Amino acid sequence: MMKAGTGITVAAADAPAPPVPLPRRRGVELTLIVVAVLLSVYGYCAVGLARTGAVPPGAAGYGAGLGVLALLAHVMVRLRARHADPLLLPIGVLLNGLGLVLIYRLDLETPADRAAPTQLVWSTLGVGLFIIVVAMLRDHRVLQRYAYVCVAAALALLTLPILFPAVNGARIWIRIAGFSIQPGEFAKVLLAVFFAAYLAANRTALTYAGRRVWRLQVPTGRVLGPIVAVWLVSVGVLVLERDLGTSLLFFGLFVVLLYVATGRSGWIAVGLLLAALGAVAVGRLEPHVHARIEDWLHPFATIEAGQGPNQLSQSLFAFAAGGLLGTGLGLGHSVLIGFAAKSDFILATAGEELGLVGLSAVFLLYGLLVERGYRAGLALRDPFGRLLAVGLASIVALQVFVIAGGVTGLIPLTGMAMPFLAQGGSSVVTNWAILALLIRLSDSARRPGATPEAP
């Protein structure tokens, strides 16, 4: 543009700067996947060498199987989500591979109850679901249309286990003809979709409508009522099923997304207050939960009474025995924990045999996975995608906190599966679905021209 009377050419002030495309880094992703598979195979071989002095005969097959699954997932990302975050898939492959190694290591102590082959089958199904989601879901905003379908399906899945017998004090399983699934694992993803869709559609009313109580803007019942009712029903069902870990997960997810949608920090304080009141009430009224609280407060009471160590005390002994660098894969004694060593307490095996250094590396992997999910949410322009990314990443973060806190004695035990790491078919399949959704969301966030929406 020519400035009058000066002959000087100046650029238009409102001309938008051209978008800077982010590098795809699919080659980096492939390299990291190869490293993740090699580390998993190394761990598998290390277990065999420590236990028998020879490389396990199935090492080549294990490495080939895990490598093919990872390669198929990478090819689908390269074809359908070329701009996705290059760290998400390698982290999932490494955590899943490490979980298979730890389960195989514990299988050597329980030859009559081998779980690693079954876990590998479930991992294959999880990668298959990952490929289907990445291939079929081209735009994450499509999920917003099915918010009420998702919540109906979630409540149905949460209700079904009530009709089946309790297992280890909780009604969270559906067992038919030797086949079992945990519906609550799938319900958490469906509820995350519903919460994100509803809060995105009503975020203005939730933020500015209603009365102001102290420093908190309380929305009207017409706006806040439906989502609170869904949350209460889901948590109420889980309390009836004695699945307090998932109840805590849903409550935390609800509070986090409500805070992100409104930007009101007061919801965090309200959430902590309600969580404390609920914990006191349930801890006193529910015998199963009360027993876990007593074990948490007095982890060595059974030893002092001459009855031997319980699961929590054995877990604490395992962490203590690991020290800084660990005893080495295959050389620990965490199998003494008992029937939950491969599921709820698998982190104790990691802590004993990998030590504080290895355990810190595992936590860093989870932290990086959550951080990349949050980063994708911050870069998305649509409110639904932003809330969904934050919600899915928060599911992983809350699960890691609840499980790690329980097995280390920080909080009472709740009975959940460590994402990707622990034995559990429903859990590993669901975590691969979460990873697929995060891949799709990060692809939308990193696509050329995708910039954060102004607040």
C-alpha cells in the first residue's frame, strides 16, 4: 500500500501472517518405535538370562509380534494422521511392551497361571482398535453429535456388572463362559466424550449465568443439572459395585473438565471438599472400603499380629528392596504380593527390579504422554476438541496417580489397572483407544493453519 504524499510503501496492518507448518516427523516416530521394540525385547531376554541363564526361546517371536503391531499402527498414522504428535505412539508401544515383559516375568513364578500370552492377544486387539479409530474417524468433531448416545451406552455398561457376582469384593466384571470384561474401562471414554460435548455447548452459561456464591459463579440448575445428574448416577452405580477407584476417576474427570470449560478455579476447591466428604462417608459406611483404609493407616498391623504381611506391606517391602538401581529384571520377589501382583500391584515389580531410576523413567513416560495430550488440547481451536483432549489425558493422569499412590501407601488402595502396564484386557484395549483419539486430536492441532483460538 502507498502512503499518500511520501511515496513509501507499507504493508497492510491487518494482513494475517502465513501459517508456519509444523514438521510431520514421521521418521522420528518410526525411529522411536524401533527403539521401544528393541528395549522391550531386551527386557524379555534379560528376564530369561536372569532366571535360566539363557535367552528365552520365544524372544524372536515376541519381538516380531510386537514389532509388526507397532509397524501397522505407524503405517496407519502415516496414512491417516500425518501431522500427529510423533511421541504418542512410541510411548504407548514402550509402555505396552514393558507391561508384557513384567507379566511374563511374573508368569515364571506362577506356571499354572500364565497371563502374558493372553495379554499379548488383548494388546493385538487394542492395536486393531487403534487402527480402526485412526482410519475411520477423520474429524474428531463428529463425536460431538453422539454425546447422548455415548452417555446412554456408558450408563448401560456401568449398570451391567450389578447383575453378576462380586469378584474380590467388587462387582465390576462381566464373566460369561470363562470370558470376562470390565465395562467401566470403556465407559470412562464414553463419559469423557459426553462431558466434553455438553460443557463445550454450555460453557458460556456455565461461566457467566447463575448466582454468585462467595467467589464462585454457580450456574443455574437448568444448565448444570443434567451433567451433575449423569455424574451422580454413574458414581452411584460404581459405589454400589464397590469400585471406588473408578468412582474417584470419574469425579476427578468431571471436576477437571468443569474447571477447563469455565476457567473458574473455585470448582477445584469445591471438588476437593466434596471428595473429602464423600471419602469420609464411604469409608465409614462401606466395610470393604473401611478395611482398605485400615490397611492404609496400619500397613504392618498383620505382621505385628503374627499373621504375616498383607499385600500393601509386601508392596512396600518390594519398593524398599529395589533401592536406587533395582535388583534386575527377573531377580525380585514381588510375586509374594499374591493374586494381584500382575494387575493392581505390577508397579511394585517395576519398582523392585528396575529401582527408583527405572520407576522414575516409567513415570516420566506417563507424564510425557499426558503433557502431549494437554498440548494438543491447547492448540485446538474448537472447544469440544480442547475439552476432549484434556479429558482423555486427565484420565491417564488420574489413573496413574490413584494406582501409584495406592501401591506406595500415599492413599488407600482402590483396585485399578496401570495404563498399558498391568494385566487386564479391557484396560489395555481402552488405553489404545484413548491413544488413537489423542493421535487424531493432535493431528488436527498440528495441521497447517491450525492455531489456538483467542480466549
